[in-house]
Amino acid sequence: MGYQAHFRVWRGAADGGELRDYTVEVNEGEVVLDIIHRLQATQCPDMAVRWNCKAGKCGSCSAEINGRPRLMCMTRMSTFDRDETITVTPMRTFPVIKDLVCDVSYNYVKAREVPAFRPPEDLEPGDYRMRQVDVQRSQEFRKCIECFLCQNTCHVIRDHDENKQAFSGPRFLMRVAELEMHPLDTAENRPEESRGDHGLGLCNITKCCTDVCPENISITDNALIPLKERVADRRYDPILRLFRR
Ligand code: SF4
Ligand code: F3S
Ligand code: FES
């Protein structure tokens, strides 16, 4: 049975904006993205929103719904009270382009800064042999849909724009961890690079990134903490230091 919902949506651009109120129809089974589309179709044809798959797989429709970073296409209207006002704002950590669309290019810059997978030079195609446990570890990290909700949430850059230069954020520290723990990767300096080039030391394991990940990846426990442990081993374990010499 349909009803009328109260929406408050941020409208504006880089030079400023405001929250505007709308009353809009909601039908059985709909998600927040359906309602934003209905607003576009019926009341505000110029409203900017980024989306692609409507299936939680492209990572395009990230926004903040009632202040919580979420995918609009995976947020069911049935999770809200019918008389509740639902506020939709763009991700706060990235500069707004228009309405709900942000400039997320920071993330692509950081992605390019992670050196690529480096297998042994004499490894022929088909020679790859990995234990199942190593395959599964990589597979967890590779569920990432690059929605950047973890990047948006991490307080290291959310509240401190000045840290963006030094900090790659959980998504790309996870990529470094994935490569560092890959049994066929031969790059030797990944832990040290994670500390120096990617700002791992700024992460104080608050786990907010893990809390908002729509793919339920254990970013902190399975990637960031093991990476920190490897940095500590390399720097402070006297036996490992001896072997490295
Ligand atoms: Fe999104 Fe999770 Fe990937 Fe972060 S790790 S970009 S929250 S899917
Ligand atoms: Fe930020 Fe996640 Fe660390 S939220 S502080 S990267 S645990
Ligand atoms: Fe693709 Fe939401 S539209 S994840």
C-alpha cells in the first residue's frame, strides 16, 4: 500500500546549497534510490544523482541517509517509520559537484599510488599455485565495489581535509594489505610504504570503515591490523631485522 513520505534532500553545488523538503509517493518494496528517481521524474528534473546498477554492485549511489553513509539502492524504505523525515545528503568527505554527486577523484589518485602486483619474474602462466586460505583472503578483499563509503567515513580525512595528502584511506590500505599478504607478490617494501607513503600510522583502528562497508569486509581486523603488525615486525623485531640484513 503506497503512502506519502517526507524527504529532505541537499540541493546545491560547490559554492553552497541547502536542505529542501519534499513530499513524495512511496510504494511497497521500494528503496531510497527509487524515491530519489521519483523526485527527479515528478518534481525536480535537474536533481543530480549518480547511480548505475541498482543492485549494490557498482558502488555509484553512495550518500548519507539520516547522517549514515549508505548505498541508496540498498536502503529499503521499509526500514524507516512512515512519518519519519528522511534526510539524504552527499558524502561529506569529498567536494560536492551538484546535489548528491561528489567529486571522488581523491580515491583514484590514491589507487594509482599503490604499486601493482609483482609476481616472480620466471613465473609462467598456469604455474600459479596458491593455498585455499590465501585465495579466500584475497577474495574477501576483492568483494570491494569501490563505493568509497569507508573512505567517506574514516575520521582521519572526514574531519581533516589536510590529511588527504598523507593518508590513502581504508580502501587503499586494504589493497596494500592484500598485496602484502599475497604469497606470489615479490615487492619487499609494502609494509614500509604503507607507513610512509599511505599513512597507515594515522589509522587508530576505530573500525568505522568496517561498520559502513556494504560488502561486510572486515577491513580493520583482516587488512589494517595485520598490516600494522607487519610494520611492527619489520621495524622492531630483532630477529626479523637480522634476517633482512
Ligand atoms: Fe565500499 Fe567496502 Fe570497498 Fe570500502 S571496502 S570501498 S566500504 S565496498
Ligand atoms: Fe579510519 Fe578505519 Fe582506521 S575508520 S581510523 S581506517 S579503522
Ligand atoms: Fe549500483 Fe547502488 S546503483 S550500488
